[in-house]
Amino acid sequence: MRTFYPPIEPYASGMLDVGDGHEIAWETSGSPDGKPVVFLHGGPGGGSTPAHRRLFDPARYRIVLLDQRMCGRSTPHASEPDADLATNTTWTLVADLERLREHLGVERWLVFGGSWGSTLALAYAQTHPERVTELVLRGIFTLRRAELEWFYEGGAAALVPDLWEDFLAPIPAEQRRGSLIQAYHRLLTDPDPAVHGPAALAWTTWEASTLTLLPRPALVAAMRDPAHALAFARIENHFFVHAGWLEEGQLIAGAGALRDVPGVIVQGRYDLCTPAMTAWDLHRAWPRAELVMVPDAGHAFDEPGILDALVTATDRFAG
């Protein structure tokens, strides 16, 4: 079974001005002459980590990581009191990727994305298919109404009612009968830290607690840093309130644009965050992509079966 490549450090990094007052943090590692690959982190708002470099053979890949707008090391940060998310959208992030590609002098690259990163990868690849050599996607998420309602409006509560009760806790009882995403939007945009702070922790804890097939308390604890949790929750909720600035079902319907793009879709059978229905729908719309259904995994990229399938895919496409 394949696992992580050894830890490596970047050989170059910087901040790229992408307009609208934003700078995004980027780095490159591996081989400067290797096949370019860009890793798109989840969330949105999750940020990249050193472990993400280790999904790729450093002798054969030029590995590009970035922190998307307003999270990680990018500036401004969504946790700041005066944070304005108005220019943080799916389509500004697609444009940011093109600016970064041009800045790095990359002609075409493999695009790798998991969870929200799969959404952004699909949006980017359907907009710029000529720039994509292959796609490796994991935990497929396309922001369709049914997907959002499953995880944020009560569907998943049938399986984890105890965790769901904690998610509901910050919301006033009279607001629980309407849209919970909208209720959280009011809490997360409230200027009072006594309001937005607990809401951010509850939102982020709900997500962290459901990432893996088996509980992983250390993972939950790692996501409870207050600044990280606030940026993560605010950015996610901002995107979900606006349905990702996508038409309903747009990324599945637009999969025909990928007819010349090889790909691998890796999906945990028991993924609570992004259920397998979306991976299946994407596979049917994009038959050139191989679907790998991992029978004993949830959502997290580093669960053993998912990690094995992802590294198998990146090794295959390394050339």
C-alpha cells in the first residue's frame, strides 16, 4: 500500500498580488524540472500544509501549493475584524490560479483537488481545459443544493446526532426552523467576538469531527485554533450562502468540457461530508475518469485507503 513520500521543504515561495487588495501565498517544492502539479486545498479556507507536498514524487514533480484568498498565509485574512469577503468567489479563485500559472511560467499542469479543492479544480478545468494535463480529485463536492442540505441542514444528523447537537448549539432556538447556513451567516458576520467566536468553533468542530471514518481527536483539536476556525468558517459559509456562484448542477453538467482530460476520482464509501452520490454522478458525466471507491474510508485525504489511491494516481501520471 502506497503512503506519503518523505517530508520535503520548498525551494521557492512568495506572495502574489492577484488584485482586489489580495495577495496569495505560494510555494514550489520537488524537482524544478519536474512535471508541474498544483494542489488545491479544501474548505474553502482550509489552507495548505506540508503534508500536501508528500502526495507527489519529489523527483518527478514540480509541486505547487498555494493558500487561496483570505486563509493560511494569504492576506488579508478572513479572521480580521474588518474582513471583506466580497471579492472572494469561485471565479476570482479560478482567475488567481491562472495568474499563478503564468507567474510561475507553467504551460500546463496536473490539477489535484480534494473536497472544496475538487470543486475549484472542476471549475478551473472546465474554464481552462487546455491548461490541464490530468485531474486527480478526492471527496467530490460541487455545491449542489442536495449536497449542502445533507451536511449543513440536517441530513447527516441521522448518523451522528450527538455531533449535530453541538453544531446546533450556537443557533438561537427560534432560528433553527429556517436555513441553518443563513443562521450561521448571521452569527459569523456579527462583529461581537462573543457571538462569532463560539459559532466559528462549532462550525469547524462539526466538520473536523466528521472527516474520518473513525474518530480522530487530535485532528479536531488541530482545527480549533481561534483565528483558523474563524477564517475557515467565515469563508465556507460565505461560499455556501452564495451556492459557490454556480448554477445548480453546473459542474456535473459541464463535465463534457473534460472529454480530453484524463482523471482519477477517489471517494471514501462512508464519506459523511461529501457522500458518494456526487462522485458517482461526476463519473457518469465524465466516463474518461477512473472512479476508485475506497471501501473502508471517510473523507480525509490521509486515511490509508484514500492515501494509497491518491499516491497511486499521482505516480501513474508522473510520466
